[in-house]
Amino acid sequence: MSQPAAKRRRSKKGILFLLLIVALLGTGIWWQFLNPDHDQSKSVLGNITGDEQLDPLANYKLYQEERPLMGSVFKIALYTSEEGPARTAIADAFARAEEINTICSDYDPESELSKLNSRLNEGLFEVSPTLATVLAHARESADATSGLYDPTLGTLTKLWREARDNKVLPDEVALAAARKASGWQHLKVNLADNTVRIDQPGLQLDLGGIAKGFAADQMLAVIKRHGITRAYIAAGGDIRLGDPPPGANTWRVGLRTFGPDLPEFISVANCAVSTSGDLHQFVVIDHERYSHIINPATGLGLRDRIAATVVAPTATQTDPLATFACISPTTARDAFMGGDIAVRIVTISNSTPQDLRSHHFPRVDSR
């Protein structure tokens, strides 16, 4: 994975330019997949299948494992000829994901991010190479989306979690203070010396919209270092795909937007797919439905029913861009009309569904 520059000059056309070239860049919606060996999955995430029958002469076997991680379920599935190397690759990939979780979690008070947040006020801080890399990706994602994805909403995130738990909207004074203690422009990352500079008092970092995607990319990279390329990682709503199964040209990825009654599928390989929305994570307060996705402009959860799916080269791209697409669907659709990033946004307003998509979004099949 290429390392992003910590800072980039932006022009009026910067959002389109950066979104198409950024090599970094969702809390995802749940996914439904079919198993490569056609068995019904017991995972809440489901599985994936190739789009063709497996070659009966190929000396490949399917190995898979899932574990709870980052508040979700992570799954690895891979094809190779020997069990020993397969199990080692899977174990090493999960070890890397656990390491990223201990660095990037804001739920764990002992994580590196939590410790950094406890120290943050204003100043320069040295961090691990992993945290510096994730923060640099996050900062560039914020630049590229003009802050519609914003990794500095930690104070708002905690306030909204309390509101969701208590089913009471935040106090206006507290909400205004939390909005003031944010702003991606106040985060600066230097990858040359792994330092982070904050120039906004009270700012708190939240990597919930990028850490899973970054972990999925890293896990696939670990598996490839073991010489195994036919694999996929499912990390909540973020999917990282390697080479397809033996005898197949693609993986067949099932999408669940607003429920399991309307299964849809796309066929892709060697890319990432992320879906974000409010199928599972929402709360009803005073008869109004709010998503877990925070609108930076209001500090509250989104109120429109929406599901956004992004396809891009890496999950570090698709994860935050799926959040961006939920917050500003038309802007996202218009920004991704070309290049190697594609988006589809399905919304429901006044009981009327609307389907916005890039013209090069993969074909969606219903069977």
C-alpha cells in the first residue's frame, strides 16, 4: 500500500481529482454471500462464491475462519493446496488485525488511539507507524471529501453514542461544544517522523470509518506474503478481494441494502467493496429514525434511509468513501463518474426508492 502525503493543496476541482487518485481510501451495512463450496454459511456476514464452477482437476481446497473483532465479525476464506500454510497465513492475518485493533480502537481505553485522545489538546505527538499511516489516510480522505468524512469527530461520536443508548437527543449546548472541538483541518500527520499535530483544543480522533477497511487490506497483504492469492477478507461491511476462486473469473458478492428479501449481487475481483447505511445501526428518538452515521454539519445521525456501496482498489478507500456517499449521495455519484472508483446509492424518501450509481458500477444481478 502506498503511503499518502499528509498534506495536499486543494483547488475548486480538488474533490474530484483527489477522489479518483487517492490510494487510501465505511461502519458498514451487513452483507449476504453464498459459500464457495455452496454450503449455507452460519456467519452473520455470510460468504462469497466464484461465478463459475470450480475446476475439478485443480488441487485447491477451501480454508476459512471467522472471529469477532472491532465490534463485528471478520472472516477469511482462501484457496490453496496445503492446510499447514493455509492455517499459518490465516493466523498471521488475524494477528495483524488484532494489532491494528489495539492501536486504532476508541472503545479500548488501553489502545494507542485512546491514549492519544487522552493527551490531545494542542501540540505535537509521536505515534506508531501504523497509527500514523491510518491517520494520514484518514486525513487525505477528509481532504478528498471536503470533510464529509471526518476522522476528528470523536467528541461528537461519543455524544451520539450516549444519545442512542439513552434515546434522548443531545443537549444543544453540548452539541455545539462537540462540533466546535472537531475539524479535519486541525489534524496534520507527518509520515517522515510518524508525528501528529493537533491545533484545536478538545479535538478527539475517531477511526471507526476507516480502521476496518485498513485492517482488511493489511490482512490480505499478509496472506499474499505467504504465497496465497485466491482469498477474501470480510470485515463487517468492508470486503477485500484477491484473485478469484479456482475455475472462476470473479467473486460473486451479495449486497444487502434494506433487507434480506431483495438479494442483489455483483461480480468482481482484486478490489474492495464497502457498503454503509442504516439497515441495522439506527435508533428511533421522538418518533424520528436516526442512523449511526453522523452528519458533520449537524452533529446528529442521518435521518434519510440510505445504503451506499463503493467499489475501489482498496478497502482503505471504500470504507470512508461509503460514509461520504451516505452523507452526500449526489456529490459522491458525480465525483465517481470515471476512474477506478464506482458508487451506488439507494435511498428511500417518502416511501419512494431512488437508485443513484456511477455509470461504470458493476452490473447488479438479482440471482
